[in-house]
Amino acid sequence: MALKYIDPDTQGIHPYREVMTDDQWDRMDRIIIEKSDEEASLEELEAYHDYCFDCIALTLQTTWSVLTLQ
């Protein structure tokens, strides 16, 4: 498998995150945090999971990412 470079701002996130509205994000908060009975699609759940992972990784990252050329 060859190394593949991506643009993290466009390819490093779940594609559905870019099209979800504020109302959909609020609904996902209610479903996940408040355990609401509302329904969510698998795409919405995956996008929300991707967003939560990014938030946690950002909080726990202790150093800036650095590329060392030798």
C-alpha cells in the first residue's frame, strides 16, 4: 500500500459534516447527550462521532505536529 497524502481540511473529515445544518447538530446533541428518542441516520452518527473524535484529540494533544526532514 502506497503512502497517500490528503488535505486534512477537506479530506480528513467525514463528508457529511460539511452539509449538516445547525439544527441537525443540535438534534444530534440531544440524541447523544440527553438520550432523546429522536431518530438519527447512520451518516449523522458517523459524522457526529468524527466531530467528537476531533474535539477529544485536539484537547488531549500535548505537542504540535512536526515534520522533520533529514
